[in-house]
Amino acid sequence: MNTEIIMKSIFYLAVFTTRLAVVFLIVACLEKNDNTSENPIKTELKKPTEHSTVVNCIKSTPSDEEFEVDFRKTEVLPATLKPLGKSSLNLVQTQQEQALLYKSIDQNTWNSGINIETSQNVKNSRYLMFHYKLATPKQLGDKITFNISLKINGIQSNWNKKTRTGVIHKYLAADSEGWIIAQIDLNEIYQHWKKQTGHNGKMELTSLLLKPGVGAKNRGFYRGGTYFRDIKIGNRPQAVTIETEQNRIVRGDKILVSPQISGELFFTGWSAPTLHLKDTQRLARTKHGKKLTLKAGEQTVVDTSSFHPGVYNLSIVQNGVIEASHEFVVAYPEDHVFDLKNQDLIGAVNIWNDIDMSREYNKHYSVVAACGMGSWAELQPEENRYDFESLERLLEFAAYTQKPIMYKFNAPAPDWIFNYVAHVGGKTPVDKNGYGGGVSRRERAKAPQFWSPAYKKYYKQFIFALADYVSKSPNGKWFLGLRVQPNAFNEEAWHYKFNGKEMPLAGITPDRSTWIAPKYGKIYPSLLEANNMKEGKQYFRDVISWYQDAFTPLGKYTFLRPYLEVDHKLNLDLSKVYQNKFTVCMGTDCTGARNKLTSKRVPVFKKYTYDMKKPAYHEDTWGSQEAVAWNQRHGRMPNYKFEPRTPEQDIYWRQIVKLYEGVTFGAFGTVEFRQLPNPAYQAAIDLFCKYSGEHFDPSRSTAAWTVLAGFVDWKLNIKHRNVGYYLTEDNMSKTTIAFNCDENDHRGFMMAEIANKETSFSIADEFLKEHKNKKAKVSIEWLANPGDKWEVLAVNGGKPKSLGEISAGSKREYRVDSVDLSKLNFAKGTEGHIVLRKLSGKPLFHLIEVRPL
């Protein structure tokens, strides 16, 4: 008698009247023989309390109504799978098991793929699932693209460029030698197809086309062989699922895991579009995950009180392969009110959510909020008609991911406004110097005379219309706030060139021959620069007040750049503006350059953030692998006397600058998130998320720390030393800053060497008061060269005590070494210090941290 081992998984979600929820996972090993019934087997479980109710019971047995093929057990390739174009499909033997090998022979991968013919109701076809691995794995962090299109009722779902729906373009991991599980939700194509065809009747999935490795060569392109262990189209993930109406639990609910087999179960924050075993194992060792070793019959309780709200993966791993996974949500309580000073909103922000690939990273475990964007022209296409559909889609996704949206609307202004407002650009005629009449996007753009009464009238109306929509939206809770956007003076003014000059110059020149009058009205006569920039100053005062008046009553934040105090001769005083609780600083120009802290913008930013202990947002997007190429295209090459030589150094040191400014809400773009397998990018986001917001209150600070660095003026004179919270170097002349120590590591941009014998660091009195008598760990991040040796001492009341000696090994390497401090009981003032004493060599130091235990 042949016997197979089949894994069954059943979840029970029981909700108590006391708001305690319990999820039961039962993974059962059942024997199936030739006489076993195909009917699903229910596993009976005694309810933990008579007050609980079972919300759902899910079986994972194959269904005749779903498409599924396991290539490990298939002797002949199913006729329903056919290669598209110049590609091949073959059953081959891998190292351990049989698999399907797909190869594209065509130079153009778009012409190749796997066509799956089926005939099943879309109600039974929610997910496409498969295990895959590349014949030749790509470099660490690289992706492979899977393009998915469908035919429903024989009609192809077509790509809509505007809504970016109709076809799924999924970037998945490509750097693993082992099997990777993919689970792709097809529902967005189904919804698109219904709108495309207007069909509301029965929908039957007739074919699915899967194209591995399509795209640009530097983004997901792959022409090698791709192995598939299985392919399934159905409603139930591979083996494990939680199916409730909300598919979520509220933070604080307890999960009871009651297994009937042994294995490993992981609860992990979402880390990438593909569930990757390495990421899963890494996150399980951090606050972003938990690992359970399952033993048959032994129950375990998981408390979700420490889970940050967001998207999580529940995964079963057997023999080094993720055999089953399910995405679920840990939610905020319904009555939760967002506060930027709350720890839940201190961390990374995913920006530019206007494309699907970017929006996916809203789920990332380090992301606490997201930035969405629309254009005024899109949101108000006609004078008396608003279209907020794209905003509502963002808010709906925010509600699912539990990551609120910081929104902004940008240029261009809608075309209809030029019936009332003069402009330059667009059809600007060629002037006597040969400028104008361009055909590029920027030369065709129109910039309105933004200080005119007509422009201000319509701009104000739009701001209040947007606020009204947010107040009435069912997902309005997830609208965190709005970036104060001067619009024409920003996007269409400073970024677009007209007649060879910037828009402000066009506004201040007495010659108005290039201005085009509106259809209904005249060119507004006032000069922008007249009376000490009176028009410009008033414009900004008006815009700021409109945003505050519209959104503050709703409890929504307005994000305002303080640079208006120092830029463009405006010299505005914003002190009263920032007294509004819901108006917080934002910046857009962060860099890791050595001279950044000496710029005129940093002090004014810090004045309204760090010094006022207010939250702050920084939107910097070019610390990426694409930064150098972008600079080259725009004629800007880095000045390496000041700027980091690599994108890895730049993205890392940007975070240090942001921490100095008091930023609590730091932006990362899709390019940065895709680079997180790069250690420098992971270190950058970890550093920011670890320390951001800890300057608010020493009672909630987890460490006193300082980065040893030297920031310079344009003559390369060091004007500012070190960045940190609650830990200060007593005499900075005791260390010297070494620049460009190591171009191959993100920390090597700047490091410190002990000048003579030793240097000391004092812990702030307010920090000591909060953590008095606690044990602590002193950690030092440094660059070790053979022969380096140093000692850590604690000095209390003038009495030094050695905490330990540290010696370098036989090779040059970056290390983090720690020593234990028995008690944080230093005397107040200058009598208590942490001392680094050099014993031999020239050790280079990066970061010193004192962390209470």
C-alpha cells in the first residue's frame, strides 16, 4: 500500500468578549492511502473559552476548481502549459528533485513566457503561487521581474498607462540559490478587466501568461534558466492561511499556536516583494519578527503587543525551504489617533507612491508612513470638477498596510487656469536672443503668474476642496497631512527654465514681452521684487495660512520648509507658524557632504525641530545607486573635497545629518529599498530608525550615543564636531578627524583617531537620571588594523575603572566591540566619563554608544 504524507493547515481565529483574540494554527500530518476519502478532514479543537467564537476554518487540500501542478510528481509536462515564442519548457532533475526548467531563447524576453491554459471561475483564482529559483543567481539584492497578464472569457486584459493596471509587473528576489516562494494577488487585474469591458456577469479565467525576466537590463532583466517546483492558481495559499473578513488582528491580541507536527514557524515584518528565507531568518532575530520551533502537541502563545502595526508574513519552513506563507495585518486599534511624536510614527517614510512598485514598499517593516503625490491638473481637470480617485486609492492601500499617507500635490497647474492667469512657457515665442519655442517637456511647461489675485483665488479654492474631501472620505483617517506646496513658485518656477532663465527672473524683469495674457483678464502688473519682495512674501504668507486654516481643524499635519527664512531674499519669520502643533518642519535637500552642517539652511531647520523638540520630516531621494548617473545627466558632478565618493557613503551619512537636525520622519525611495541587501543601505536605514526621535525625552531613549565626525566650511576648516544624543566628547582636541579612510565602506568617509593618549565622553545628566543604577553596555564601532589595541574605562568621581581591553585581529576589518558597565551611577557634572585609552597602533573610531539594559 502506497502512503503519502500530506500537510494540512487549519486556522481558527477566536475573538473573546474581553478583546483578546487567539489564532490557532494546526498543521497536521495525515496519512493518505489508496482508500482514503478525498473529503476534507476537520480537526476538532476544544475552544479555549466558552465566550470565544470561531470566525473561520481553512483547509488546504487541493480543489478540483483550482489549477495546480507539482513538477516534483509530474511524469509528463501537462498539455495546459505551453511555451510562448522562442522559449522552452522541460522537466529536468535538479540536485534534489525534479522541476520545470523555463528558458527564453529570444533576445527580446517580452516575446517569451509560459502560457497556462485553464478554465476556472475567477472566484476560485485569487492568487498565482509558485516556488522558483534561478539557474544562475544574480548579485546580492538584484531582482527578477515576473510579468503577468490574463485572458478572461477569452478577452485579454490590456495595460492602462494612466491607472497602471491591467498587467502585473512584479519585482522578486533573484539572489538566492534556494527555492523562493511567490504569491501574487490577481484581484487588481480582475477589477481592471471589469472596468475595461463593462462586464458584470460570470468571469472565467481562460489563460494566464507568465513572463519571467522581462524588462530593462538593470531592473529585473534575466535571460538564464528559471526553475519552477510548482505552479498554482487558486484561492488558498500553498498550505497555511488566515482567512477572516478583515484578514487582520489588532495589536495586543494574543496568538496561540497549537501544532500537530514539528518544524519552524516565523512571524516576520514584510521585507520585500518576495518572501526571502535569508530575510525571514534575519528578521526573526530582531524586534521585527519571532521564530517558533514547533513541536507536536506543544502550544505556544505569541503576544503581539510589541508588534508595530503593518503587514506581516506568517511562514512555515521545512528543510530550509519556505513551504507555505500568508500575508496578514497587525492593525492599530480603531480609536487610535496619529501623533508624529508617538514612537509608532518615528522611522522611515516610503515616498513617491504614484506607481505600484513604489507602493508595495509601504508594507516594509521599517516604514511607518508613506508619501503620496498627485498633480493639480489631475485632481481638478476642469474648473468646476474635482477627481480624487487616485488619492482614494492611496488611502485605501494605507488602510490596508496601516501606514498613513503624507500627501502633496504638484505641478502642473490645470490648463483651464490659464484662461484667468498670465503665464510664460508653453507657446512662448522665440525672443531676440533665440530663447523660447522649445519642444522638450520642460520648455513646453507653462508657469502661471502665481502672485496674481486670480491664481491665488483658485489655488485657495482647491486647498479647501481637498480638505473637504479628506474630511468626508471613509479612509480620511489615513490622510496624515499635506506638504505645504507653493506650487508655481516651487515646481514650475524653480525647476523649469524659460527663455534661458528661471521663472523668478521672468517675474522681476521690467520687460514683460514674453508673458502671455489670459483669455479672460490681463497680465498682473505688480513686480515680484517690488518693495523688498512684497508680492513674494505675501504669496507665501497666504499659502501657509490656507493650508493651516483648511487642515488644522481636521487634526491633519502641514509640512512646511523653514528655508523661506533664508532663501530667495524672502527673510520670512516663521516662528509663529511653527507654534501650531500641526505644522512641522520638512526638508528636501539632505546630503552626506562634509560641509552640510555649515550651510545656512541647517541652523534654521534645527531651530524649529531639535531645539523645539518637535517632529520633523526630510524628503531626500538621491542617496542611491542612481545618484551619480542623475548628477551626470543634469551637469552636476560631485565635489569630492566635500561629498562622499560612493552612493553607499552618501545614503549612510545623510542619516547622520538628519539625526543632527532632529528629523524623526525620514524618506527613503524605492531605489533605496531595493538596495537594502547592500549592507550600507541596511546600515543607513537601521541607524536612522534606531536613534530618530530619541532626543524628545530621555525617559524613552534607549541609548546615549555619538558619531565621531568633522564638518567643514568651504575652506575645509572643521567648524562642527560629532553628532549624537546624550553623549558628548569632553575635549574634541583629543581626537583628530581622518577623511576618506576607506572608500569601500560607508563608515570610512570620516573617522576619528585619538590624538595622543585618550579621550573621554560625558553622559548627559538628564539621561543618567532616567537610567540611574541600570546595567549598561558600552559599544564601540571602529576600524581595526593589526597591532591596534585600546582600553575602555569608566571614571566616576575621579576614580578610573577598566572595563576591558580590545585588541585588533590579524586583518583589517570593521568591528563592534562591547564591554559591560555594572551601573549607570555616575556623579553629576564632569566627574563621570567613559574613556577610550589608546594602548598601541592607530585605531580609528566611528560610533560610541552607551545602552542601558
